[in-house]
Amino acid sequence: MFFFSPGYLLFVFLPILVLSLAARGWVQSTYARYSKVPNSTGQTGAQVAQRILTGSGLSHVQINIIDGDLTDNYDPRTKTLNLSRGVATSTSVAAEAVAAHEIGHAQQDAQGYFAMQWRSGLVPVANLGSQAAPLIVVAGLILSWLSGGATFGIAIAELGLALFAMVVLFNLVTTPVELNASHRALGLLAENGAILPEEQAGARQMLRAAAFTYWVALIASILTLLYYASLVFGNRRNN
Ligand SMILES: [Zn+2]
């Protein structure tokens, strides 16, 4: 009942849908474009990654090849750089940009970059929040409605709201961590001779498109939080 109100469709659902589609389209089109541009070293994503890891005092990081498209990640628990097969085996500018971004995370980890530690700490509560918080908010509102506006239901809805605020906090911390990893990526590529100045614009484009997806996630979570808050506090005012 709450999710199909015109206000929700107009101010939350539609903006999030449009931004998400735009972000996905941008990432996919820049990736497609720069995966056709060969990098100057002729090395694959995995070779470039090994070169940067060795050159940056991160030799303890192991490279793994994983399945999937753009599933690349750095796992701080196991100190592994997980490169998707496409990135690991491609000799493109796109592949080296993705690999270098993930090494940016490995460097953050090695240097004890505080925002990354915060982010890791927030992962479990943010996962719980994104899955359970909407249900808790709605359950609390239904309970309040069924009981003729009893504060108990509203208290439950507020608990759900607080839990969803953790998702926003997680995205607030994630965005600078990602921007910082991309900033490091360009530096790491240049310092290790893995990129020529004329290739840098392409790598930067790739990383910029990827960063936009994190901004979208942040905006989406803020809009959703505001919407839940308007439901909960609007409901409280009516009673
Ligand atoms: Zn990242």
C-alpha cells in the first residue's frame, strides 16, 4: 500500500530507476569502448596487476581469477586481488584501470586507511539494514494502523528507520573509499610505468563512470530513507 503512492513513484522510484539505468549504461559503454583500446605495455590485466603489486610493496597480495563480468574486487580478509577472467586476460586500457582500482583498495588496506576500516565494519549492519529495514518499517506502520495509532507500532517503524540509516551511512563511507581507490589507481599505473599519458584519459573515464554508480547508490539510499521518514513521522503526526 505504501509503495504505490504517487509520491513514492514520482520522488523515489522513478529518480532511482533513471539514475541506476544511466549509471549502468555509462559503465557498460565506457567499459566496452576502452576494452577495445589496447594498452601501451601489451600486458594483460593480471600482468599489470602483478607489476603494480611488486612495484608498490604489495607483493603479499595474491591474484585470483574469478568468474563473472566486472566482478573484480579486493578481499581485505584474505589479502587477495580477485580479477574477473575478462579483466585478467585482456590487454586493454579498461582492464588495467579496473585492476589498478582494486589494487588501490589493497593499498588502502595495507596503509590502514581509516575510511576503509569503517566501511568493512559497517558491512554486516548495512546488509541487515537493506534487507530487513523496509520490512520492519512497514510492519511497524501496519501495527500502528491496526492498533489505532498505538505508539508501539511507531516505535518499531522508527527502529526500522534507524537500521536503514545505517545503509545510508555505509554508502556515505563507501563513496570516498571508492573515489580514493580510483585516485590511487591512476597514480599506481603512472608510477609503475604501466600507462602512457595519452592512455590516462581513457582510464580516468572508466573510473569516473564506475564512481558514478556509488553516487547513485548513495542518492538512492538517501531518497529511500527520506521517504520512510516521511511515512513514519507523517503517521506519528496524524495520530
Ligand atoms: Zn572499488
